[in-house]
Amino acid sequence: DVTLEWDAPTDFSDESLPSVLKDGNKNLRSNKQKPSETNRSLEGYNIYRNNNLVYEINDPGVTEYADESIFPGEHSYFVTAFYSEGDESFSSNIEEIWITLAAPTNLTGSSQFPDIVLEWEVPAPTRSLTGYRIYRDNEFAGEVTELNFTDQDVPTGTYIYTVTALYGTYESAFSNEVEIIHSNATNPEIPLETIILNNFPNPFNPQNYNTKISFGLATQSMVEISIYNIKGEKVKELANKQFDPGYHALAWNGRDERNNLLPSGVYFYKMSAGNYSEIKKMMLLR
């Protein structure tokens, strides 16, 4: 839902209109003006979404509106005032709102060879929740209505899973990611030497899917993996901690340390683990 608030015109001259439209903590002033009549009275407000009139308020004392059950995506809002002479003001400032649907929470998983079992919690609020969609390494793996999923007969390897919630024909953002090391042995397969693999997919579009960076450790090691731009500036640290021997995978969503989506271009990822150091190149395309 979207809640809009604004300031009423303070007079009926051409210096005034609903001049402040507020959403949450935003408070943006308008430089627009309304028609220049002075002998009229304010009668109410018109609410516009994406340049279409969605509601008319016939009480000038009401300066807020709740737009409920909005479809996900980007929406723009503005408000106008209307008067007894039939005049309508120019628009207030425009508020750009991005609507996202609640994603499943607390995704967990375990390897129960040859299957991988996932569980998660229902998003809140549930709205018109109709099911869930499961992804393995950014690829569709299944769709269920329950709060669990068994990915059957999965080959040995390291995988990253995410889940989305379905609201009819609409799909939420991704849940948290869970990394599963899948093996039929008591201990995960351990490589003979430490190595970092090529990221996949490459190139990748972070607005559609993440890219996965996999690596293998021959011994328990302190591992740092960071992302650098073409200027050699570090933009994101993916890991800086100790890992056990075996294969691991990290996902990068194309964002920097401040969670800003980075521009298209060439990026490098560097892994350091003990005496091992390697740099590889990838392409981000938006």
C-alpha cells in the first residue's frame, strides 16, 4: 500500500496549490502554480497515479490518501486541488514510488543425498499469496504451495538457492540465499589444491539474476574475496573469514558496499587465501 500526505493551499491566489506531497519521510516542495482566480473556494483534491486519476476527495480538510493493493513496480503520484469555479490546479511535485512484494524469510536447506531439502517461513503480510518458486543457481527448480521443497537427485556440487513468493501472476523479490554443499560422502569433496573458478553467469545482469563465484580450498584457510572496478577501486567485499576445506560459492548482486547498483562495465574479483592469490574478470551488463 502507498500512503500520501500533502499540505493544503494556504490561500486561493496564484501563489498557492497543494505544494507539498509527502511519502514517509520525504517532504518535497513544488514550484507549480494554480490558476489565478481569487474569489473561489477550495472544494477538494484529485489523486493521480501514473498520470491517471484514481480518486477524488470532496473534502478540503482531508489531506491524505491510502492507495491500497497496488501492483508491484514503479509508480508516480501527484495531487491537484479543485475549486468551486471548476478550476483545477497544476500538479504538486511528483513522488516516484517503487512497490515490491514481500519475499519468503529465513530460508534454510540441507543436503540429504541424493536430494536437497529446503524450508522457509511465510512472508508478512501474505496479501493474495498463491505459492512459491524455487531457484537453484538462478535457474528455476520448482514451484510449490507448501513451505518446503525437495530438490531430487541433485548432482554432487555446491549450489545457491533462493525462493520467491507468488501473488497470482506477480512474483516477489528473492528471499535470503542459502549455500548447500551437496555430497554423498561423510565429508564434502576436498580439492587437491586451492582454486577460484570462473563466475557464472558471465556476463550477468543483476536486475535479473546474481552471478556465482565458486572456489575450492585444499586446507582450512582465511579467505578474502573482493570486487574491484576498472580503476582498481574496491567496490564490494564478499568474504573475509575462515572457510573449511572443500568447495564453496558466493553470490554477487552487482551492488557496492552501500547497496547501490553499479553501472555496466568490466569488474574484477580477487581471491586471497594463505599464499594463494588470483584475479579474474567478469562483465556486468544492465
